[in-house]
Amino acid sequence: MKFEVTILGSSSATPIYTRHPTAQVLNIRERLFLIDCGEGTQMQMMRYKIKMQRISHIFISHLHGDHYLGLMGMISTMHLQGRINELHLYGQQDLMDVLEMQLRLSNTILRYNLIFHAVRHYVSSLIFEDEDILVRSIVLNHRIPCTGFLFREKQKPRKLLINKMQQYNIPFIYFNKIKNGEDYEDDYGNIIKNDELTVPSPPPRSYAFCSDTIYDENILNDVRAVDLLYHEATFLHDMEDRARATYHTTSLQAAELAKKAEVKKLLIGHFSARYKNLALLLDEAKSVFQNTELALEGLRFAV
Amino acid sequence: MKFEVTILGSSSATPIYTRHPTAQVLNIRERLFLIDCGEGTQMQMMRYKIKMQRISHIFISHLHGDHYLGLMGMISTMHLQGRINELHLYGQQDLMDVLEMQLRLSNTILRYNLIFHAVRHYVSSLIFEDEDILVRSIVLNHRIPCTGFLFREKQKPRKLLINKMQQYNIPFIYFNKIKNGEDYEDDYGNIIKNDELTVPSPPPRSYAFCSDTIYDENILNDVRAVDLLYHEATFLHDMEDRARATYHTTSLQAAELAKKAEVKKLLIGHFSARYKNLALLLDEAKSVFQNTELALEGLRFAV
């Protein structure tokens, strides 16, 4: 089952040519979730052949422009292209005020239902759930209210071994119970252990998105042992003071966090415009946490 | 003296890849004026090597997203890059409400002075003047309040013929009067006609920007005989009904307007995303007004 993230932009506040502001598309079982939507995201989607109308849910971390200024244009384009499917939007309460003002001034009545879900910035919460996944907010520590997002697959029931069902002639109505771990007792009172009838489903995968934030170990519990952690790494560690002053993280710190949280893989992004050569940021992170990659736009990472 | 316009985008509301929404930079004697600022304009400036910080005045025609959604990002980038020079912004009153809300929510205190000038949409007015040029608003006829802009050089005084100044031994203090057309009377009462002492300066050049609008001959007086008229041409004329319904203009109509206004040259833009082949729009306009060009992004036109 697909669970992958495509990077559409990973520049920090000032874009430089070929580096766009933050936006990512998460594909979970062919369902598309957009995370942040910096200026130009709709053009980036065209470039990387992601169908905008397939996006059902959008998550915005905070109201610095490089994380949401592409949203109004995308909402408008979805409308102009005839969208009728509802769109769910998650973000800080004030986000909807900006959009409503812009819709009103452009005299736009959306053809589809835009459903806004206010995300509280001061407490980690379950903000989305369907049959396959859970999304929780992560409290980040930035200059303005800001949340990260944790996408986690639900633990699927165990898988039935069909040949065993046939061998023991187990009626269909018992299948769900067995999937959920129960043993089977046949008409003669013989107990067949669940282990013999099923195999476990693959462990649930998880992706955590953390941008923007100062280095803050308070998020360790939220992101512990995730398969893939995206964490901002705006500066090299020689600019730690600047990182602290602007509530950002250094590449070294992002790697330390990944190590302490025992994540499987780290993806760094939100690169300051001052770095043309991103290899420096990557090398610094790898010196602490080897399994790190740069969140370069256009790249796709399996979770 | 330079007077040229660079097209940064000329797509209508829905951008398609390689066609960005409306934005143009006017260079008048090395002073840069930005006209409209669709999403991605700051990236387009980088692409076409236009220095954002050199822009002193921004003119926004109306509050449909494809004409202003790049503004907040640009204002923010100017700030982050350390701008201190003031920036003048011209647009509908409500534009500043949107910007102020976004600045407040992102907790941004600009380092430079952003001076807003509200443009009235119901009357053509002089909105800017310096020693070289005048800018007037043009009342356009669109679904929401919308103005075009007319940039016109001031008529310069006549040029002195230096050899004549020497021949008649004319004192310096008379130069300004002679430049302004007066004859010269020497100490013996001889009148030397101004025609013999000066030549006229080149005629003032003018550029009119008209987007978006239904076909409306009310603008003829505003744009009469301009050197270069940019006029929207969203549709081919077989979609005249759709153009009327959406308050847009067809390519044929734009050309008819150019012809009736006796402009020197026509530039068409604001192309609907439905047209991959823009040559159709160009051919249609040329069938009525030969001296027409497509406002393709990256192109630069001398006025």
C-alpha cells in the first residue's frame, strides 16, 4: 500500500530561484494530503504532475507567508476548474479569516464545500481519522502559533491464511473474530490457536512533519520511532544563535532530535536562502544521524 | 531614455504550466514600476533577473487573485532582504485590509515604509506624478472594481541649439525661457524667433495597461493614440458570449478597440488556459489591427 511524500518546496521564507517555499503532498493509498502550501504550489503541482483536484485534505502549519500564500490561488483554481468534491482544510483559526476576506473581495462563491477545521496550537490533538489513518497535531515552538502533523497508519487486523480456513473448514462468520486475534474452536471442542490461522499485518507506518520550530525536545514523544521525520533545518550549527533568535533549528539539532526520538529516517528542509550548497547541511546532519536526506523539491520518499 | 515593459505573466485566472498570472515591470528611465502581481511574481523576477528591491511603485488593478496574490510574498521578501526604501502601493482600498491582516497574523513589522494610495474605481484620476511622468487610472468595466493604468511621459521643454546660443551670445539666464518656447530679444531690440534657437523634444511616450475588462468603448478617450496598449484578450471571438458573461474581451474586440483608439501598437494578454496555441489569438487580432503582439512572459517591449 502506498505511503509516500513528494516534496514541492523546501525553501525557508525567502524563496530563491529553483527553490520554492514549503509544500508537500502525501499519498496514502492513493489519497492525497497536502501539507503546507507556499506561494507557487499550484504551479509546482503541475510541474510534478500531481492532480490538484485529487487533494481532499490540506494541512497548514502556521501563518507565515511561506507556508500558506499559495492556498488562496489553489482554492480558486480548484473552483474555476469545476471542483464539486468537498475540501477539508486544517489550520490555525485565523487562516479562515484571511481566506474569507479574499473570497469576499474577489466576489467568489465556491462551487464546492470548503470545510475548515481549526487546529489548536497549544495541545496535541487527534484532528483526522478514517478507516486507514490517524492524523495528530504536534505542538511546535515558533514565533507564532504553529503545529506539525503526525500521519500514522492504523494497525490492520491479522491476515487470514486461506488454506487454513479451508483445512479446518471454518465458517465465514468467524473470520472477523480470527482476524482480531481470537482462537477458533471447532464443533468437537478442539482449539486451534490463532497463530496457526493468521499472520500479522505489516506494522503501521508513520510520517511526522515538523516545520517551523526552535529545537524542542518536547516533541520527542510525538515523533518517537516514526518511519520518516521531516524536520526543519534552516541553518548550519554555526548559526545556532540566529536559529534560536528566530525560533528555527540547525541541521545538527534536527539530527540530534532524530537520534533521540529513534526515528528510522530523517528528512531535512526549510533551507535558508543563504545556502546555495545544501550538501553542507546534509553532511552536518549525517555526522549525528546517518540516515538523513535533503527534502529537495521533486523528490519522492517512501515512508 | 528607456521606456519599456517586461512581461512576467499573462495567463488568466487559472495558471497553466509555463504561463503565470498577470505581472509586468515597467522601466521608465531606470525607475521600476510593477503592474499587477499574480502568484509567483517574485520567482518570475528572479528568473528574468529583475531586481525586486529596485521597484519603487506597485500598481494593482483589482482584487481577483490572479492579479495580486503574489504581493504579500513579495512585500515580505523585500522586508526579509533588508529593504529600507519606502514602497508605494496603488490599488483598491480593500487591498490594504488584506495585507494588514496577513502582516498582523504573521507578526511582521515591516522595516520599510509601505505607503498605500487608494485608487478610486469609478473615476479616472491622476494618481502619480514626478518630474518625468504622469500615471492616470483608467476606469475598467469588470465584475468587481477594477482600474487600468496609463503611464505618460511629460512633454519635455524644447532643446536649445548650443551653436545658436553662442552665435547670438545669449546669456544663460534666458535659457529656460527659450526652452519653454519664448523668442529672444537682444540688446538692440532684434527678435530672434524661437524656431531658430531650439528644436522640439521627442514627443512624450505613453503606455496603457487594461486588464481585466469587458469590451468597453468608454476607455477610448483614455487610451487614444498611446504608443503601446496592453489590453486583455481572454477569449477568441467565437466565445464572445462567454467573454460578455465574465466581463472579459475577445481578441477581435481588443483589436477593434486598438484601431478605434488609433494606438500605435497593441499587446494582448490574459489568455484563457483553454488556449495552448496562442497564435490563434494573435491571428484574430491581426486581422483587424496588424501591429499586434502577444504579451508572452519574458518578452520586453519598448514603448
